[in-house]
Amino acid sequence: MKEFLNDLYEAMGGNHLTLWLVNVVVWAIIILALPLATWLSTQDYEAAKTSLNVVWGIFMSPFLIYFVNFYVFGPLLFFMNEKEARSFRLYNKLSNRTRYWIFGLCNLITIPLFNSKFFMLWFNRDRIPDMPEMTTNMWIGFFSGMFMFFLLNCIVAAIAIGIRHFIRTRQIRQQLKDEQAKHTEAELAWLKNQINPHFLFNTLNNISSLTQIDPDAAQDAIAQLSDLLRYAMYETNKKTVPIQGEVEFMRNYISLMKLRCNEKTEVNYQLSIVNNQLEIAPLLFISLIENAFKHGVSSNRPSKIDIRLEQTDDQLVFTCDNTNYPKDDADRSGSGIGLENTRRRLDLMYPDHYTWEQYLQNDIYHVKITLQSNHL
């Protein structure tokens, strides 16, 4: 029974005290406006009381109809979809169309019930002293008034449903927005987790090759790798990081990658940043640098890598040019996910605020990313 009552409470809107107070205040203003104006103009308490009784007699039914539709008929019948009905375990065998019919029927019963005093007036008209004989015109006026009052109640019910629909739509949009934000954060975390193992995999392969050539240099490289991993693991847990740390990370990483290159490989890099406090997504460009060393270096042919990071007044530009030596199937230096992950992270972090340029010309592979500084 307790679980059923909890489901009923949630279906009716839960603990929205502010919304309930707003509804009460608005109706209090509507009902008390005329009595208050009467008292302010006449300073007559009895006149104000009489005015209140008259206004309440007119608005009592619309008042009740509004709250019944807003908190009962609307949530439990009009807006409850099939999924909610199943979780609520009420009306779970009824279609939405059937619930709409039940909603209309409930209002057709409730409105006359809340206006029963008018019907009783008609049934007890013979008992009213000095009640004049009802003429045809009087009957027409009486039933016209009844119809108009019934229509007023229907309009109030429609207003209650309209307001509930507006609130429900905003709630659904906010829920979708929150879910999308959570999904985006989860996807960004997944993409970044793909970057770190990818980076580690390639670097360990480089050090493994170096141990056969120069063990002392390999030992230094391991110490340098330790510093890089410390940054990757502990300094990049935030959505954005100061670009100064990123620049230092890229500089150390390039130095580490150069250890595996021979004298036929020329590596140039220029990292020029004006504002060291500029924030940027962590490890954003590292996959492009990895690809440059992975696909741009040959052991027996001349190779060249040119990496640049420049900041202007309104842009941050990363450019990487390298000779193109596509890896063969025997090369297990990586899975080739770097470019795809970088592009996806840019779409999530800087939608519509970056440009991506990528092409192969004269055996030189070129990639350029331009970020708008005012959106970093």
C-alpha cells in the first residue's frame, strides 16, 4: 500500500511546493481582488464580507475544477503515457485514447457535481418564497446561464491542462538536456581514456626499440615518460586545463618521440603561446603528434615533421605537417583511432567554434585545427 501511495504521489507531481504556492496565490488574488477593492473604497467590513461571499460562490467551482484537473485528472489521466502507466501499475491495460475518454468523462461528472447548488435551485424552485412564475424567456435565460457557467468551468479545466502541459514540456526538455549533458560527459571521458592508453602504447614501443640501441637513453626516457604519465593521470582530470601545461607536455612528448628517430628524420616544432592561462581541453593535440611520428617517419628514407602551435588575438592554431609513409599491416604501433577521437572531442567541446583542415599533397600530410580563442 505504501508503494502504491508513493507512485500516486509521484504521478501527481511530487513535492512541488513552489508550484502549489503559486497556484494558491494566483487564485487568492482572483478571489480577493473584488472584496479588497470593496473594503478599500467603502471601509465597510460587512460589504466586503458580502462581496467575498458572492465572489466565492461564483469562483468556488472553477477553483476546485482547476486544482482537480491540475493535480489529479491531468497527471493521472491526460498526461500519463503507457510507460508511466506500467511503472505506476495503474491503468496499465488502458491505452492513451481510453484515458483521454475517461478524463473527459470525469470532468463531465465533476463539473455538475461541483455546481450542484444550481441544479438544486432548479429542483427546489417551488419551495422558494415569492418565487415568480417562470416564463419561457426566464427559462431560456436560466439554462443559458447554466450553459455559460458550465463552459466557464470547461475553460478553467482546459487552462489547468494547458499550464500542466507547459510545465511538463519544460521538465521533459530539461531532463533531455541533462541526459544529453551526462551522455556528452561520459563520451568525453571515454574518448580521453582511449587517448591515454593509446599514447602509452606508442611510447612504450619507442622505449622498447631504444633499449636495444642505447640503454642509458632508454633509462632517461623512462624517467621522462614517468613525468608525462603523471601529468596525463593527475593533471587532466578536469574538463579544461591551462594551456601552459599542455605546451610543456607536448614539448616533452616530442622530445621523447625524437629518441627513436635516426639522422634521416628532421623534427621541427614551434609552440608560441601568448596567454599561458588560456584553458583548453586536455591532451587535445597529442593524437595528431602521435600520428605524425607513426606515419611520417621512415627508417631508410628522408622524413620530416613540422609541428606548430600559435596563438593570436582571437585564434589558437595547431598545424602538423609530416611526410607520409603509411604503416603496413605488420606495424602494431597503434589502432589508428587518434584522428577520429580528436575530431569527436572537438565536436563535443567546441561545436561550431573550430575548423579542421586535412589533406595529402606532394607526399606531405597536412592537418590544421583552428580554435576561436573567445570560446576556449
